Amino acid sequence: MEYTPIPDGKIAAVVTYLEMRSRPNESPVAAPEGIAVRRVPQPGLDWYRDLFRRVGQDWLWFSRLRMTDEELKAAIQDEGVDVFALSHNGEDKGLLEIDRRASPEIELKFFGLVGELVGMGIGRYLMSIAIEQAWSHNPDRFFVHTCTNDSQRAMAFYVKSGFVPYARGIEISDDPRLNGGVPETVAPHVALIHLRKLGAAGIKL
């Protein structure tokens, strides 16, 4: 068995790619009490970043946080991107983002809830909306990816929802906890390794 060292300041995750080639034959899921989902056309950047951070920082979501205003605007305000917010008693606490720009393939780009709503069946309702929205466009496939930075429940949830794993990869990226992207205290399931400093002789300390 061989191991591959990861450079200082980086994190590595095993990514699993999943796809749905046909629409699941399931009964509609009723909205839980106090829950509503709405599409957000032309989402505001501050609003989006706040919700993205609250939903994703525990799982080291950082890609959108590194974007400039122009990059983020192009990513989420495109006509081929559908952003939805899930609210609980009037407060936005869930994010669903569907990317149709590569149609007839459609990607479930982001999907998640704040921690306090996990395990209450709300995710199943939000997924039913994601599936309904995606298949209303008659795609060749609906696909998503998850990784080892995500919740341990994510893989089983996607499979139960009708997605089938088809490939794996390795993603290496800067650890966002070391550059202020997200707090150092988040994602305790992914070890935080502080950068080692070089001594006078150029030796790592």
C-alpha cells in the first residue's frame, strides 16, 4: 500500500460521482410543518453568501466564498441556474441550486440544510423538489457529487433518493480554515493541520 503526501495547507477528499438516469417513481413528499421552498431569481450576493456559509461551512463548502462579486454573479444569476431557498418559520435555512447550463445534463450543484434541521425529514422534502425541478426539463441525466468532507449521511441519502454512484476521484484544495474562508472550529471530522514554519536553516518546524 502506498500513501501520497499532501502539501502543507492543503486538504484532500475522496469524491464520489452519482447520477440519476431516469425519474424515480415515488409519491409526492408533503411539506413538513413550518417549511416552505421558493425559487430566488437573481439572488443577491450578500444573501447568497450568508446562506451558503450557514448551510455549508460545517462541510467545508468554500468554492463560492472564494469568488469575486463578478464571478459569483455569473455563477448564480445565469438564466440556466435555479437557486431555491428553504425557509423554516420564515427564516432561510436551506439551499438548493440546480445547474442546467450543460443541458440535457443537469447538475445538482448545491444541496443542504443548516445543522439544526438535519435528521427531521426536511431534506427528503427538499430533494423531492430538486428531482421534480430537474426532470421537468427532461434531462438525459441528473447528477451530483459528494465527498468525504460531507456528512456521513450524504452518500446513503443520495442513493436512497435514486442516484447511482458511477465514479470516484481525489480533490486536493487549500484548507479554507487556514486562510479565513471559514472558521477554524468548523468541520472537526477533517483534521486541521496548521502550516509548519521554516526555521533559519530552511528546516520545517
